[in-house]
Amino acid sequence: MDNLLPQSRFSYFKKYPLHAIRKYLSMLRNQKDEEQVARFQKIPNAENETMIPVLTSKKASELPVSEVASILQADLQNGLNKCEVSHRRAFHGWNEFDISEDEPLWKKYISQFKNPLIMLLLASAVISVLMHQFDDAVSITVAILIVVTVAFVQEYRSEKSLEELSKLMPPECHCVREGKLEHTLARDLVPGDTVCLSVGDRVPADLRLFEAVDLSIDESSLTGETTPCSKVTAPQPAATNGDLASRSNIAFMGTLVRCGKAKGIVIGTGENSEFGEVFKMMQAEEAPKTPLQKSMDLLGKQLSFYSFGIIGIIMLVGWLLGKDILEMFTISVSLAVAAIPEGLPIVVTVTLALGVMRMVKKRAIVKKLPIVETLGCCNVICSDKTGTLTKNEMTVTHVFTSDGLRAEVTGVGYNPFGEVIVDGDVVHGFYNPSVSRIVEAGCVCNDAVIRNNTLMGKPTEGALIALAMKMGLDGLQQDYIRKAEYPFSSEQKWMAVKCVHRTQQDRPEICFMKGAYEQVIKYCTTYHSKGQTLTLTQQQRDLYQQEKAQMGSAGLRVLALASGPELGQLTFLGLVGIIDPPRTGVKEAVTTLIASGVSIKMITGDSQETAIAIASRLGLYSKTSQSVSGEEIDAMDVQQLSQMVPKVAVFYRASPRHKMKIIKSLQKNGSVVAMTGDGVNDAVALKAADIGIAMGQTGTDVCKEAADMILVDDDFQTIMSAIEEGKGIYNNIKNFVRFQLSTSIAALTLISLATLMNFPNPLNAMQILWINIIMDGPPAQSLGVEPVDKDVIRKPPRNWKDSILTKNLILKILVSSIIIVCGTLFVFWRELRDNVITPRDTTMTFTCFVFFDMFNALSSRSQTKSVFEIGLCSNKMFCYAVLGSIMGQLLVIYFPPLQKVFQTESLSILDLLFLLGLTSSVCIVAEIIKKVERSREKIQKPVSSTSSSFLEV
């Protein structure tokens, strides 16, 4: 941005005045901007060739309007002619963002196959074809296609962030060209154009203002500042325009005109605006891999390692036993392929997709499937203040009357929902004269209007109208006829009106004033007390000053109100405290999240006082907490910031670059960071964070498209539900992995032992296929839809570095596998006493293994809670799947056509009861292990709490 774009890409040139070039070079040298000077002077024949420079907002704010017009060759009154506009557009391009061409869809689809687990499954499918195991090859290929297609569709729908950036550009604007005011498209603007602004307009490009009448612009979407910025036309000293919020003579692209009117010269369009800086940062930023993607990558590598290990061990043992190497290789490869859980990617995808659907019901839209689970790892939430923790609607929260009454005001925003409470009693209408006089003054001395809960005017004035609406006094604005007005200015810091009541026009006029306390009190000679007008004493002034200071220290913006016959003879009425208050329910959500081990940090462009006041109300900031400014962040590198950031609760006066730096420093510490936001200034940080969360109602299009998740109702509490869902999903994936690996290992071990020990095979090919269907089929898949445990939110976030296969999980898998293998071999040995395999022998062994599978699935529904705690029928899909599998098994045993296919025979009731008793052991042992683990946790908790109490003492 800090360049003059000196090299033309086109052959269009305009004679550039030598005096303007010399003047600009002189200014650059005075500021010791040697890099700019050097770049400027590198242009061949600079004095004879043409340049139409782009001024940065920083440079333009320091120059007088006349110099800006001279450098840009602009005519302030008549504007540019159409020929000149065409020449400049050829040099600078359209006033829009150049979205780079996306890679073809087929390339995006192919890129989905780069996942290590998918690559492993592809290798398994190829090997299956080579081994003529076509049924395995088909099932694996179908699984791969399902997973890849679902992931591709999700990614294709979500990657639209840069395209949506241009939606904040207003489609039309008012521009002066050839002496006429034209209604033109914003994309047509070029540097040097003259643009006219009025209330409600969105600024079409970066403008250097040269006319401004009572102009206030809402820059919250770009800077994070809650209060609209009052604009002027005078040059800005170089020392005071370091950040965007301080450049009071510049109107930035994408911001909203709240009040007044203005004219300005276009100094930057498209990517060369401050808005464009955000765009370029977004282009350069890549979204990080989610913890689940990392875990699945690691699991794929682990399974590959174990598969090769199985091949190697079986071949070695077979070679030592003198068996044919090629035969052993064929057997070991078949077993290794069977060991790979091709159902895992499907379960993960389906589980995540169902999680996304559940989140929609909770008013949260998740755009990328893995993000749902990522929330379960989130241990830091960086939240924007304006519009996220607060509603970005100024609200009166405190009223202090001149006779010492204090009133609390409830409700948020520009609507009548809320109450004014004095000493526990709700005040309405003229019930309390001391309060109603203040409300009357604030309502009458006001230019704002609220229609359909939408403000037209200044937010501070809107807060006063909303206060009147809560007391049923907003009609007072129409009861008075305004005779004269003294508009607010930044110098005098007050506004006053002279009015007469419509029904009492024969009575003397009355003045109403509002503004900064120090200025309003100068015009007051009396104060109102319990229906009387008393002389204003120094003691009263000190009392009001003290109250004003207390409100200010609480982060409130304080306004004083007065009324009287003349400006010099006003009666002081009291003070109101205004703030952009926290959203309803946010404090409770913050408390729960902090208790569960999630750290929350506020990042805002607001002042320190306001930021700390809101953070304290929410329980984010305490006496031991620290706050850091944007300037302090600039002074530190990422390494230094990463050391300090764990102790900091509030970052204030933060720009998009600061937010990026904070997130990078947190990620450097190993944190999984969620970033919430609603404005353009949040978009880059949302993309860089592990989880970007945008506000659905107040969020800009840019913000929503850069984010991974959108809160439809802007409710911070929804994040808590999302974290709960994420933790539940990960637990379900672990449950599935436990079940499938324990069953796979048991089946492999059973067949391997029989093969290596020269035993007859206990299961035939069709029986193995049936077991494989159950292992990857409905009972296994139904574990992925287990309802979320409500206690999971109280557990700390999982470490993203941990593999899915933890030591604890591997131990449980091995225990279950050993029980299944031992139990099945026992049944096989018991039936095989005559050393001749009969259909009864294989039927008993086969049914034993299937029943073991069902009980193993039952115990795998939770890693910590008993089956009876979570409820036997709480997962209806699991019940149907298990019931269906058992019915299928009974058909295989008792239905004659299937008996021929599976080579089985009917079993007696006693046989089935014996098998049920034996196979239930895998579930009983698993439940005992869970109980032992819970007992250990209960013992450890009191010990840890006792030691922490001792340390505190």
C-alpha cells in the first residue's frame, strides 16, 4: 500500500506537472521515506512521462486538500472528464477486487485423495484386486468414493470467502464528472474522482475529505471502534495518524455514513484501499489443518506401520516353520488388508455430517465437516468485543439524577424492551419526576429516529431515544416545536435546542442541552431536587464530578443533561451512562467455558477503559489480569508475544494485523484457537484461526465467508453447544475405532493362529465375510451417532497432539481382543473333540464370534460410563442395528437356504444360552475396567484439590 504504483502497465499517459512531482518528492525526503523516493526516481523520464499515483490514506491525511488535488490532478468542483476517467481506469483498473482463478473442479476432487488413510485404503483395494479378492476391492472402493465425494462437496460449497469480499462494495454512488452530479456504479471510480456522501451511504472508495458537515462515519466493521468517528477536512499531523481510527479526514471504503454529508477525492480504489489491505492479507493466509485431520493422518500412518508389521511377522514365522514364502505372503497381505478399517472414513464423515445437522438445529452453521470436532480441542477463544460479546448498539445502563437517585436500566439495543429500575421499583412515564425530566431532555434534544428497531442517526442519541421508549416517553419528541438549534461540535462538546410545547405556545421557550459534563455544567446555575429548583453549590458540583468519574471508570460514556429558559440559566438534571453492553447470556457461557479449561481473550479496537469495563462485567478480567495495546504488540515479535499472551485477558486498540499476530503467537504455544468476529477487520484473523466463528446477523459477508462456523442468532452461548458437540463427536469416533480394531485384531489372530499352527480353519469363507459385514456395517456405524454426553462440556479440551490410539484405548482394544480370541478358541476346542470339523463345530464357533461382536459393540458405546448410565436404549439406531444383526445371525443358523450357503446347522436353546453367557464376559470385563478408572479419578480429585488448597493457604 505504501507505494505510488509508478510503473504503468498500459500505454495511456497524462502529462504530470513537474511542480507536483518535485513537491511530493520534497515531502517524502522531509519524512525520510527513502524507499518511496528511490522507487519514485527509478521511473525513466519521470519529468516527461505520466504517472497517476495512488496515495495511501496515511500520506493523504497529512497533506492539505490542495496538494492532494494537485498530485492526483483532480478538479474538486467539476470532477474528471470521461476521457481522463478511461485513461486512469486503464492504469488502475476497476474499483473492485481481482479474484484469482480457482483451480479446476477435477483437480479439487483429485486433491481429496491425498489423505494418508485414503491412500492406504487405495493401496488395499489395488492389492485386493491383485489377490483376486474382488469383493474386498469393491467394498473398499465404494467407501473411498463416498468419503471423497462428501468431503469435496463440503469444500466446494465453503470456499467462497474471497469472492464475497466485493459484496461490501456499494453498487452505486454519487460522483461529480464534467461539472455534473452523476449516479454511477462504484466500480467505475478512479483516483481523482470527486464523490458526494450523505446519511446511509456506504463509502465506495478511500476518500480524502474536503467538505464535511456534521459528518460521522461508523467504522466499526474496519477498526472495531463502537462510536462513529467524527470527520473533519483539516490536514492531520504525521505524529497522530498512526492507526486508521485517528485519520479523521479520511473516509474508508466499506464504512457507513451515520450522520451529516460530505465530499471527498478518491485516493485509493480496489486493492489499493485500506479495505484492499485486508483482502491481500486474506489471499496470503491459508487455513490450518484441523486437529481431526492431523489425528486421522497419524492414524493412517500407524495403521500402515502395523499392517506392514503383520506381513513381516507372519512371513517370518511361516519361513521359520518351513512353509512356502509366496503362500505366507498371500495370507499375510490378505490379513493386513482385512485389518485396515475401511469403514472408519465413512463413520468419521457420517458422524461429522450428523454433527453439522445437529448444530444447524442449535442455530450454528458449520461449513467444513472437520471443524465440528475441532471445537472439542479448542482451548483458547479470541473474541472480538463489538458485535460479538456486545451487540454493537449503544444503550443507557445507568441514570443519576441531580437529587442523588440512581436508576439501573435493563435491555439492550434500539428497542423498547427493558425497564428503568429505582430502588427495586420499575419507573414508567412521569411516575418519578427526577428521572422523567432527564429522559425528556435526552429525547427532545435529539436528532435520531428509531423505526422498526432500526436507528437512523447517531448511536448515542439512539440510546437516549431507546431509554425514552422503555419509559413510554418517546412521544415527547413530537410534543415540542423546535425554534432554534445549537448543533454539536467537537470543540464545544454539547448540543442544545430551543423549543416550545405544542399545547402551550403562549408560554416562554425552553432550552434543552446535552453533552460532556464539564461543558454542560458551565451553563447551569441551579439543580433540580425533589420537585424544587435549588441554587447549584460547589458541594453539588463535586458530587456530580465524583459520580461522573465513577461512571467513566466503569467504561461508561457519560452525558450530562440540563434544561431552562436560557443557555446561561439552565437547571442541571443529571447524568446518564451509556455503553455497548454485553449480550444476554454471554456471562454464563464465559463462566462455563473458563471452568472447563477454555481460556477466553477479548480483542478489540476500542479504548482500554471500555474494553476492561466489558471484560470485567463478563468475568474475563480480574485484578491479576493484564491488558496489552496494539502499539505494545507492534513492539514485540511473535516469540516475545507468545511468552506474554497466556497472561493477557484484553487486547485493545488492535488492528487486523495485531489480531493475526496474537493468533499466530497462541498457535506457536500449541493452542487450538477459535476466533469470533463480525467485521471486515476480523476476516483475516478468522481465516488464520483454527476455527473462525462469524456472527450471522451483524456479521459482514466477508466475515461470514472467511469463517468456518456462523452463529445464526449471534449468540455466544452457541459456541458452548458447539464445543460440547465437538467433544461428543470425537468420543464417538474413538468408540468406533475401539470396536472395529478389537474385532479386527480378534479375527486376524484367530485365523493367523489356525494357519500358523496347522489347525483346521474354524471359520469358512462365507462366515468370515458375514463377520466382516457386521464389523464394518450397521452395528459399527451406529456407534458414530451415540448421543452427546451432557457431562462432556465440563471436561478439559483434548490435546490435539494426542493420537486417537492412546495407550488407554490400545489397552482396552487388546483386552477385548484377547477375551474374544480366547473365548472363541475355547468353544472351537470344546466342539472339536473328535478332531473332525462338522457344521455344528463351525456354527458354534461362528455364532460365538458374532455374539462376542455384539457385546463388544455394547461396551464400546462409552469409554467412561456404564451402559446402564448412558441408557440401554438411548441410541435407537444402535438398538436397531444390533437387533437386525442378531436376527440375521439366527436366519443364518435356522433358515435352510442360508444354512446351505453358510454351511451351518440349527443350535439348541441351551447352546444359545451357553454362548450368551460366555460372550457377555467381554462386556462385563469392560464395565469393570470403567468402574476401576472412575474410582481412581475420584481418589485423585480430592488429593489434587487438597494440595491446591494447601498451596493457596
